[in-house]
Amino acid sequence: MPSRRDLVHRAAAAIAVTSALGLGALGWGSTLLGEYSVMDMGGGQAAHAHGTRTGPGSPGSGLSVTELVADPLRVPDVRVELVARQQTIEIPGGRPVEGYTVNGTSPGPTIRARQGDLVEVEFRNESVAAGATLHWHGIDVPNAADGVAGITQDAVPAGGHHTYRFTADDAGTYWYHSHQVSHEQVEGGLLGAIVIEPVQPPAGTGDTDAVALLHVYGGQHTLNGRVQDEHLPTEPGATARIRVINTDQGTAAVWSASPFRVVATDGHEVNGPAVVEGRKVLIPAGGRVDFAVQAPAHRSGRLHVGGARSISIGDPGAGDAGATPSARQSSETLDLLAYGDPAPPGFDPQSPDRTFDYVIGRRLGLIDGRPGNFWTINGRLFPDVPMFHVREGDVVVMRVVNDSGEVHPMHLHGHHVLVLSRDGNPASGSPWWVDSLDVHPGEKYEIAFIADNPGIWSDHCHTLPHAVDGLVAHVMYEGVSTPFTINGGAGNQPE
């Protein structure tokens, strides 16, 4: 649902529209969407004005997104059935809320696979009236499995089913959620965690492994679906790996009075993670950070996750009662741009094939007859926003600029991006690979990725109400098309 501030903005915009009739109100910009295809966005060849390319090439329509699949002949290593329902969610330690469940709970079951496994998920929508999908947030799945209604599939109607198949190539911490009416269904609990375990675990990153999924249900801050703190039994001196997943709409803070290390961001291991003391770590909406915490000798340490909940780590017999007291949140933030040891990223971002600008702003306008103070991309209102055309194998550099007044956790589907610089300051630590990146007001990031996963991919803000209000663009590979449409008879509404 829109925030109180957004409702005020929209009311003001409506008044402005009424008062400005005949006085150039349409100069703000007005779009009527109806049924549309993302293929029509970005103005076709005009989209090249938003970026540069060395060499020829243009988008085409020779390959459907439905053909971009995992090996259809391979027998899956992991098979899972997930059933979505629209129902009351019982919140241990809190009050029930109306929302969505997966296999009867929210969060849904944690899926665990081993790096290299072929994962097959049979998804059934038992009772979600608006339809539902599953998006595999942070996993670079083949495009047909991306789960975005109206782009890679139709929403699965109540009583319907859909099969997702992908290879778990990258070990790490991920999550799944609906990408149909996502601003309602994700907030309402249609989500769960995924852990892909490495073939060979890195040394010193965890004798004990635990997921800490953060979500707010009707104002109740939960840890793994409970309005309760947790205790993780860990032998003295042993290291616990805590996989923190932020499924909410805003930034989550994690801190501790005890030393810890950040060992992974968004599923990628940090090279040479140093001990962190007296600083908090901020996790964007949609982001994941893995922490390594060593259990103290005679009592439990405490890791504060998300501000309202905590995990005590240590003496199996002590429980939470034996944990160190709560620590005040530090005013200093760990800068991941300079954390860890440098290492070769595996490609050269200094000579890109494509360079794009993604400038976020805001202005009054109308979208589908709805007045509001909407987000803009490169000065334009949705759907008249850039389509970032690439060719497979391109090295792509994108300059993300936030000229608006709010934080935007930017999420590119199907790819991880390497952070090159922030406000002109180059990265100096471990290669900082992310799929969810907080861009604060006034900040300018330069990021890079290799176009190695053909398809049509959303590139949007993961504060999902912002996506509803137009903060969505797409990366489109040359020669790829989609037969699916948005707002048509299938009821596809990805945001």
C-alpha cells in the first residue's frame, strides 16, 4: 500500500491537475498504459540515446524468453513443491495477520541445495486470488525461470501451477518471493529463504550455520517469522555463520558488542574479511549479508539483526539468558567499498562495450490516469523510460545517480554487479559484488557487469511501492523477445 507521504503527494498532485486544467498540466507528462509489452518500452532504437556502444547491434526478436531454460533433459538433484495460499498467518509471539503463506507458513520453507545442483520447484497457487509467481532473488537463473509476471511468464492463477528449473551455480544466501502484485504479496509474506552450499566451504566461515530472515508483518518485526529473539547453540570458540536476509522495504542494521566478520554479500564471498568492531552493517531491502561470529568462552554473544530482534550465539546450556546484554547501535557504518582485500574481479570494467546512465528523479504527473509525484528515470515517466539494450558478452558499465530525496535499493535481475566507485571514490577493498545496492539521496555509483545471461531483465527499486510508482527499467538482450504482456487478460501486474 502507498505510504502516508505518498498519499499526500498524490492528493496534492490531483489538486494541481484540477487547478491547472487548461494551463499546461499535460506538460507534466501523462501516460495511459492499458495492456502493454515491455518490448514497446524505451522507444526502440531511440533507447540507444541513453547509452553508448562500440560496434553495431540492435535488439531483435528471434528468441523467446520461454526458450531460455535450464537443460530440459537433466534429472533434477533437488525437487521441491511449494503451495501458495492467501490466508491468516499465525505469528508466534505476536498477533495474527492476513497475508500469504508458502506450504502453510510465512516465511515458507528454506530451500537448501548444493552448488551445481539442478533445482526443480513445482509451484502451485491454491488460493491467491490475484495470481502469483516465484522470483529467485539474487540467483542468476535462466530467463524463463525468473518469475516476473508479464515478462517471463503469466501469473499463475488460483488452481494453477508452474514449474521452475535452474542450476545452483553460485553458492550463497538468497531468497524467493512473488513477482506478481509484489508490493502487496511480498509485504504480505509470500516469500522464503534459499541457501546454496558450496562444494568446499571456505575455511573459518562457520562451524554452525543459521538463517536469519527479517520481515515486518503488520508492524511486527520478526526473525524467521517470530516476534522473538533466538539462541543459536554453539560450542565455545566455534564460529557461527549467520545468513541475514532483509525481505523488508527499507534498510536493516546489524551490529554487535562482540567482534564479527562480514564473510559474504549477496551470495559472494568477501576476500580477506577483517574483524569488525564498533560499527554496524547496513543491508538494503532485498539484500543479504553473511556474518561470522565466534562464540565466547563462558557465555553467549549477541548479534542484533534489524534493530528489533537479536540472536545469541554460544554456550548450548546457557540459552538467551546467558547472552551478553543488548548493545546500543553504533553511529558508524562499515563501508563495504573499502572492506576486505583487493582481488582480480575476473573481467576488465575499464573498457566497457556499453555505458548507460540510470538517473533517478521525481516529478508530478499522471500514470494510467493516476495523479502523483512519480519517480523518473533519466527525466522520463514510466513506461517511457530507457530500455538498456545489450548483446551477449558485453561488458556493461552503468552510472546510477540518485537525484531524488529517498534511498533506493536498486536490484538488477539475472546478474550480479561489481561496484566500481561511489561519488568518484574508487572501490579499494574486496570486489564488492551485489544484486541489491542502496543508493542514498545525492549519491552516484558506478557499477559494472558482464552480459552473460540472455533475456529481458527487470532493473528496479526494491522498495516495492517505488516500483509501482515507476522506478522500473529493463535490460534487454539483442535477439530476445517475450510473448507476455502486462495488464492484459492474464492479469499480469509484476509490481
